[in-house]
Amino acid sequence: MSWLEGVRRDAMLDVGLLNGQIGYVHSVFQNVLNIELIERDRLIAVSTPRRPLAPDMVQLSDVLDFRSVAPDIGTRVVIGEGFTFENGLTVSLDAAPVDLHVKARPVDDASVDELYEFLITYGKEGGVLRPYRKRFEALSAGRWNTEERFIDQVMAEGKLDRLIGLGPGLTPAGDDYVTGRLLAAHLLGQPLDVPLEMLRISRDKTTRVSYQMLRHAYHGRTNEAVLDLFHSLTDLDALKRVLAIGSTSGTDFLVGVHAGIIAQRSGNRDSSNDREEEDVS
């Protein structure tokens, strides 16, 4: 039997409530192993220290390659004091809890301007960046790829739900943008009044990993890299860490954050009261 020690975990990952749950291995990457629970429509991640702690995640003390130690996709997992896999691997859940909720704080105009300048200078094209710049700066379309042209058409409609699932990858560009919009609203202390039905429908429009990301963002929860950035939108190191996520995911997310702040300040939003955790499965 192999034993992996969890050292940090999302505080919302209630070990007591998970006891006795059954799941299976959903996906395996170099630094992340995802487990899908059968009864709760929930994806729980186990990660190495190379990845920032994220919602519904347990972070290990050891650096390893999950592709060499993890069981096959579809392998049954039983949850007790840890995750016990059929191949004998166990991951301890006795880990320090970490609050991953976004804390509301003021954002000054200069920080928003610097965020946009950072995106223009370092942002990766191919997702929502060029369509967003077209709308924000009234630019003309250039030599765009198919995804960019379609995203541009959908952005013109002004409906967030239509962006969900647009683009390739584990977290499509449209989802990263919507996640940024949702979290920016929490950062400003004015969560968007997005209907729960939008989140429920998104489950069948996008990937399982991306659906969970959107669900957490709806409740104002995100990974530590983003939380570090939200302490100061002008922190260049924090900006570059977020930008490095995925192929264009970091860029698309930061575009969403910028768009969310601008929309809130222009009054183009629906505000709501702070919400309790709700089941959007």
C-alpha cells in the first residue's frame, strides 16, 4: 500500500460529510488527480505543491508525477479518513484547512488601468482578448481564428451564459472569461445576480472541470494564485502567475476580471445580496 500525505485542503472540503462517499478517478495529469463523487456531482482534486490550492482540493507535501502512481481512470475510490483507491493507494485528508473565499476590497481606477495595460503587453491571443479589445477600444477585427470570431459574435449579445463552453481545452475561453466576471463582482462586494439555472445548464455545455470552476466562482471561491492577485491587481509577479495558467486561460480570466470591474462601475450589472452556498448540481 502507498500512502500520500495531504498537508493543506480547502476549508469547505468537509471530511466528516465526505466519510463513506464513493467516487471514481475522473482524470489524471502530471500535478493533479481528479476524483468525481457518484452521489454529489462533485469533483475533488488532489494536487502536488506545484499547483496553487484551489476549491475542493487537497494539496500533498510531496512533489510527484501522478501519471506514474495514480490508478487508471474509472478506478473506484472510497472516502474515509482519506481517499482509498482500489490499487492500494491512499491519500490522507488530515490536512490544514484554508479559506478560499474572495474578500471584498476597494479597487482604484489606476489599478484597473494597469491591469488592462498588462493584458495588452503580455496577454495571449487566441481566446477572448482580441474580441474584448475590439469592443473596449472600438478596434476593427483583424486576422482572427474561428474561435475568436465566434466569441466576438456572442460577446456582442451581452449574455454571459452564451459564452459558456466556447473554445477548446479543459477550461474553454468563454468559461475562463465568465469566471473572471463572477469573481470580479465578489471582489467588489457586489455578486452578480446570475440565475442558478445558468450554472445548472452549464454542466452539459462544458467540461466537468470547467463546470466545477464556474460553480465555485458563483460562490466567490477560487484558487490561491487568484486570491494573491486580488490583494493587489498591480502585483506583477501575481499577474504573471495567473497569466501562466493554461494556454490562454490566464489571459481570458484576467480579461473577465477587467470586464467585470468596468461593468460594475458603469452600472451595467445586476446586484444581489451575499448568497449562501447553494446546490447547483
